[in-house]
Amino acid sequence: MADITTVDLVQIAFWFLAGCISFYFSIGNARVWTSISMGFFLIFLSQLYVIEKALDMPWTAYTQLEAIHYIIGTVSIMVMTHGFQEYYIFSRTLEIGGSKTAVYLTVLGVVAASVIFVFINPEPQYAVLRNISMIENTTWVFLSLVNLDMVRKIYAQIRDSVIAKGFIGFGIVFITIFLWKGAELYLQVYNWDADWRIIMQNLGGVVPDSYMGRRNFSVMVHDYAGLLSGFSVGGTFVYLLKLLR
């Protein structure tokens, strides 16, 4: 059985809470929440792989599945960003286009196309999986900053609304996500991540122990920021659920 830390368990539990509530939002609330809610629900699905791997589920032996989880993580932040852009337009004009069905079908189509892409290409090895993970983390780092700015603009528009504090919560969420994914990307860029060690071991190479202080600090930031992202997103959605029910 693969190792799973307390941070992983707590984080996934809160992402599960946020995923369930966000999926409820996408069904039971206004169209304007649909893309935002679907984005957060997809994050939970992308994080499920940690538990699946820890429990040694038989399907985790296929590296295509890990690649799909990384791709779903990338799609999730893109869908979420689109949702916050839509909400910003709505907060200014009170108009929103499209339908919930169109959002569901579009997201399903993108995920399905991604799955097909993974399976028609060669089975990804460690180096390829690490590249896909770096693409996911890069996308998250950049779009977290975009969403942080978008949340700030939305709050400025609706500061007198009863749900304004919920968008302050989303701001905290994206700060913690930026630190979480940014620390992981930093480790990957400098080849200090665990996947690189596995690659080097398979090649018979040695990973130098230089800059261990920076590496350990980045690992700590990654773990605690990931934990705080779970707490903050869970708390934000519970707060919004009470307001919007």
C-alpha cells in the first residue's frame, strides 16, 4: 500500500465536502454558479487518485489513469476560471447566457476528449507523467492569480450583498492554492520532487543533497498550503450553502 499522509486525508475530506456542496450548487442554484461549481467538483475528482493509489486499487496500475487525473485537474481550474469570469459579467450586467445543460455537456466532452487523447497515445511513463503534472501545476499557478483578481473585482461589485464574504473566502482559497501548487511547481522545476527521485533511481542516477533546506521548506509550504486550501474551500462552501439555501 502506498503512503498517505494525514495532510492528504484531511485535504481530500474537505475537498470532498466542497465537491459535494459545489455539485449541489450546480444543480439547485442559478446558472451563474454552474461553471464555478463544476470546477470545484472536478478538483475533488482529480484528488481522488491519492486515495485510490494509497488503497492499491487495481486500476491504479495503469499510468493512463494518473495522467487523466492530472488532466482533469487542469480542466477544473479552466472551467472554474470561466465561471468566475461569467460571475463578474453577471455582477456588472445582471445578465448570463447559456444553459446548465450546455455547461455539463461541454465539460463532459472536454474530459472525454482528454481520456481518448491519453489512450490513443503511448502509455505514459514517469517522465511523461511528471511533464503532465508540471503543465497542471503551471496552469493552476497562473489561473489562481487570474481568479484572485477576478474575485477582488466581483467583491467590489457586490460588497453590499449577503454573499460578499463568500468571495473573500474564495480569495483566501486561491491564495492557498497558489502557494500549494506553486511550491510543488518550484520543486519540479529544480528537480527536487519525489517523482524526479524515482526517475533517477530507475536510471541508476543519484540526486544530490544540495539545497536541502530550500527543498524541505518548499515541501512544508506545499503540505500546509494544501491543507489550508482544503479547510478554506470547505468552509467557504459551507458558508455559501447556509446563505443560498
